[in-house]
Amino acid sequence: MDIPLSGFDASEQQLTRQRLALGTLVDTLRANPSPGVRVRSDEQLQQTLEEALSEHDPTQDVHVFGYGSLMWNPAMDAAEVRPARVRGWHRSFCLRTFIGRGTPQEPGAMLGLDRGGACRGLLFRIEARKARAELQLLWRREMFAGAYDARWVAVDDAPHGPKALAFVVNRKHERYIGGHPAADVARLICTGRGVIGTSRAYYDAMVRALDQHGIRDAGMARLRTAVLQAQQALGAG
């Protein structure tokens, strides 16, 4: 099933894709990193990409599993997009962020794919001839700070079906907050603010994407309640 990416801002996608292609996004972060944020070099990014591709037949298309911002702003040239589910992982606001949608003074919270449970999202198919170039853009977007690891995951419980690349959270990273109380995470979502916007706008985009694709996510449903309560408390304060 090919899913049209309706409801997305095409100009925003192009801007993001252009910055990734030029490398200006990563260059900006390297030039002025937030305290406590380490940005990988081009050589380190390339090494992790080669490690991931060493497990893939270069004559075959590459599948990428999107569970967060890739669902509403993929910024990649995909030949096909369809619903998909992976087992053993779940989406979670399990990363504190000091860049983009947070600062050390006003940290936010970002999504990761964490261990346990199951996750429904979107599966992007990239043609083999375009795979390396497209993945290089994705690596600049997802892998620059070391908060994610690239992992091949089984899709749709099919033993002989496609495996997909997914960006799973690095639990050893100092910004990992998996297991923290929902109220604490909700407060980060409601107060985080950085150079590209707020953590709340990112959270709202995630909620809209889940609703648009008819995805029920129990963890996100519980977080909705906590975010509402945090917003009410902040408003009362």
C-alpha cells in the first residue's frame, strides 16, 4: 500500500533535505555545539554507515522504518511508503534534547525507538541505486550526536520479509531518560525550546501523524494525559 504524504509542508521538507545535502545543518552544530553535546565527524558518520551497509546486499532496495519525525517530514526520496509494525521495540520520548528543540537552560524531550513491546509506523522503500546517497542524508540527520544506533529490525512479523533500518535509542547515552516518570517527561515537552522550535510542536506533530495514519499507541495515549496535566499546571503557575 503506497501512502501519500499528505498534510506535510513540502517547502519545509525541501529545506530540510537541502540543508542535509549541503551539510550545513551538521556544520552549524559543529561550529557552535551546545554544552554537553558531542557531534560526530564526517569520518565517524561514514564509518557507522558502512557498518550498517555491510549487512545489506547492495543490489537490493533498502527499507527504513519511520516511527517519529520521519513520518511527517521524511526528507528522503522513497519509491514506496506503507504501514508497518516491528516487534521488540516501542516509540518513547526517552531522550532529553539540548539542540534544535531544547537548550541546556530549557531542555526538551525527543522520540527514540526503545526496547520492548511493539511499534507501528511507516516503512519507506528506497531504490538500491539511490540507497547510499539517501542514507547519507539520513545519517546526517539522525546519527550526528550519537544518541541513536542504526539497527536492522524485522518488519511485520514476517520471517522472510524485509528487514529495515531503524534508528533506535542508545541507552548508554547521557541524555537517555527512558523510565523517567511521565510527569517529568511531559514537563520537558511543554517547556523545551530551541533554535528550530519547541518540543511541544514536535510532540503535537507526532500526535497528528498517529491520528492521520490511524495508529493507536498506548504509551503515547498515557503521555497525552501527562502533557495535558503539565500544561494546566504551568498555566496555573
